[in-house]
Amino acid sequence: MTQTAPNQTQDALTGMLPSLVALRHDLHAHPELSFEERRTSDVVARELEACGVRVKRGFAKGTGVLGYLPATAGNARGVALRADMDALPIVEATGRPYTSTKSGVMHACGHDGHTTILIGAARVLATMHRPRPVTFVFQPAEEGGAGGDLMVREGALRGDAGGGLGTAPERIYGLHGWPTFEVGKVATRPGPLLAATDDFRITIKGVQSHGAYPHFGRDPILTAAHVITALQSIASRNVSPLDSVVVSVGAIHGGTADNIIPEQVTFIGTVRTLRPETKKFARERLISLVDHTARALGCEALADWHEGYPATVNDADATGRFFAIAEETLGKSRVELAPEPTMGGEDFSFYGRQIPACFFFLGLRPMGASTFPTLHQPDFDFNDDAIRTGVELMVSLALRG
């Protein structure tokens, strides 16, 4: 075990970066969908064990991995660091030499980079004096599967006594590569950072008829059009302009021919909110608008609301610690206050319901570039130049967070 020094992380990373980049490229070339991250889980466990990290596997339907490094001295409460591992059902169009080898699956959200950064942090921390224990949380199924919720329910943050590893952590930190921020920079904010992600399915039932004789039927297509239009009044007329709500319809299905008014139309969508009060109101208003609009046009409606991820809310104290540590580690010029929350969602939110948490954005946009492919696009690729910054900051947060 070597002695801690201010530049120890940077020195360790200088020799380690090529292997981390190679690891990231390997993960990128072998993406796996939610709850299918078996190869990725094997790689994570192998890398952790190679640097002396205690490992426990089998979380969250089998692919979740925990790692644990005890403190080298003292009895301070621990810190947890989290990364997500799953990929997306997208056909890759990056043209990289390490492009996905699995047709229709790619790392379009940068989880290959997140996993690599946390492995890098474990490698560095394993060589250092640690005043507090560190828990490494590698979770599956962030992309809609709520793997974070399962990790929490199965005791990932409760230590040995609660089904996890070692001493239960006192705080948790996580990151996401973010294309709108320049590489080398990080950003976050206290309070809500990402939105709650609830979904809905609306079924409009009418009476089928010939398209030439609409007066013999009840048109669910016309009704669905009115309902979809009415739903936009939730944001434009029912919620304060200073609050945030998004109601988006993503797909609509109905009908079989151009001259048949169908019996039924179904459409699906998402509602994004930042405050519990707004979420509750949006749900109630959506159900009411759907029901009353449909009945006014002679149809019946069934609204199915599905609870998604809660809003990701950064704890004030943990976020304050983040800013102080990030500025000391990277310099003030590389640490920004995120100007506003984003209406995207994250299942990191479930960890924040268990212990104080701070989630932050890691810049990916190359210096001087005006644009960069954004998340979930087929030409997106995590920027390898961001790995160093991510590892440096994760190590500092583990030591002083």
C-alpha cells in the first residue's frame, strides 16, 4: 500500500489510461441489453478481483455487481460510487474500429464509459491509503429496467448486515457523460437534476363504421386527436410557467384500411415532472382530460398510468461536498453549476431515496467543437478523453466525499 500524495491519482492514471481506453472499447464492442449484461458483469468482477477488491455478484436478476474496499485506517463512514452497464436497442452508425459486434445493440448512452471509469477508480483506490471504506455499485438495466431500484431493495447500500458488502455507505455519487458540456468539465446542481419518468397508455373505444358513413359510428381516431391536443394544455394552461412538466405522445396505433373507421385506437406516451406535487396533479389532470374529452365525442377511454423512475434529487450537503472536492481536484474553471434541471430521467434516483446522493454530469463535447452527437443517437460514442476526469473525480469523492 503506497502513501497518499496529491498527484498520486494522476501519476497512476498516466500509466493506466491506455488499458482503460482499451477496456472501454472492448465493452463498447460487446454491448448487452438490460438484465442481459452477463459478459459485462464477468469483466467487471474480473477487473475488481484483479486489484484486490472484494466482490459480490448476483444482484438485480443476476448481473449486478458490488465491490468493496475497506478503509486502511480509521472508522469513518463509507462512500458508494455507482456505474450503470446496459446498452440500448439501436443500430450503431459510428464507424469506429470497435463498433458493436451485436446487430441492433449499441452503447448509445455511454454506459461503457461509466463502467470503465468506475473500474479505473477501483484500480487507483486499491493502491492508496483510504480513510474510509468504498463501495462500488455496478448496476444493470438503467435503460427502463429500474436496475437501481432492485440493487437498493436487495441491500446494495446496507453493508454486510443488509445483504451488501462491508460497512454501509453514508453517501453515494454517480455520473453521466453529457454531450452539452465540454470535455474536462463537470456540472451539477442541488435539488432536482433529472425528472420523474412516468408513462401512460390510452385506449379509445368507439363504434366501427364505413368511412363514407361516419354518422353510423363513433370515431376513436378523431377522439384520439382531440385527446392528444387536450393533453398539451396540462403544460400550457394548468401548470405554472415557472414549474416544469412535459407530456409527450410517442406512438399511436389504430385502423386497418383507408375506408374503415376503426373500433379502437391506442396511444402511448410519457410525462416528465420535477416535483411530486406536479406529478400528482399531472396524473389526475391527464386521466380527467382523457375521460371527459372521449365522452364528449361519444367514445369511451381507458387510461393506464405506469409509475416510472422518481425525480433524481441531489442532497444539498452531498452536492456541497461535491463542488468543494471537484474544485479542489479539477480547478474552479472546470466545475460548473448546471443552469437548470433536465427532463431526462435516471434510476440513480432510487439510491438517493436510501442515502444522501449527488449525481453529476461529465463533459464529453470535444474542446472547440460546436456540436457532438447526443445521447441515444446511432452515431454517439463516449469520448475517451473524459475518462481521466471521471476517474480523478471519483477517486477524490471516495477519499473525501
